[in-house]
Amino acid sequence: MKNQRIFPGIILIGFGAYFFLQQSNITVLQPYFTWPSLLIIIGIAFLFQGYGAKDYHAILPGVILTGFGLHFHIVNRLEIWPDNIGIFILIIALGFLLQYQKTRTGLFQGILFLILASLLLFYDRIAIWLGLLESGVSNAWKFWPAIFILAGAYFLFIKKK
């Protein structure tokens, strides 16, 4: 980290405000005194470190921690919010894409995670759109994880720069 004072400063301010508000017994805020709030505080500290101190590699963990914390708060409060593994992968993709804006690294990973998140979030609609549920091809669809395994093996063992 280039500037060491931003991250611990935000952590201390965030945790101090969290514990102060918790001791104040404000009833409106009681549902938010849970561990996802701590994830959000740590994630915001990483984001301030990433953007404020120009330590751009802190953007990815900041987006992931803040996004996961927000997800765990929102999932039980909004019925339209998806409770699916795809949302976690979407948050990771967003982190890679935001980091790419500043460092020019991670675009491939961001797009790969974005495609995977889209497939997971919209699997039912994609399957209906492709007609896989009505046809005999649905049995072959069970083997789609093998595509990921083969692609991963290709990147690990065959493609060398």
C-alpha cells in the first residue's frame, strides 16, 4: 500500500461509528448491527485506499467485501434481489472490471466472470430460450461443466506464452 494512513483511518472511524451506534440503542439501526455491516466497513476502507491513495490493487477486495456485505443485507429485505451464487460471481466481475479501469489488468477475468454470472443468474431463461428443456439435448446439457474443466486445463497446461 502506497499511503498507509487511509486504510487504518477508515477502519478505525468505521468500527468506532459502528460500536457507538450499537451502544446508542437506536432501534431503527438494530437490524444492521450484524457481520455484513463489518464487511461493508472493511470494503469501504479498501475502496478509499484504492481510489484515495491511488493503490488501485485495493479496488478488487474493496468491491468484493462491500458487495458481499450489501448482498447479505439486501437479500432478506428485497424480494427482487436474487439469492443465487451468480450474484457473488457478478460482484467479483464488477471488482475486476473496476480494477481494470485503473490498472489495465483483469479485463479477461472480469469478462469471464461476467459471462459466468450471466449464465448462472439467467440459466432458466437461457435454457427456455435455447429450447433445451423441451428437446432431447437436455441430457447432453448435464455435461457442460466438462467445458469449464477442459478450458481450464487448456489455460494451465497447453497455452503458454
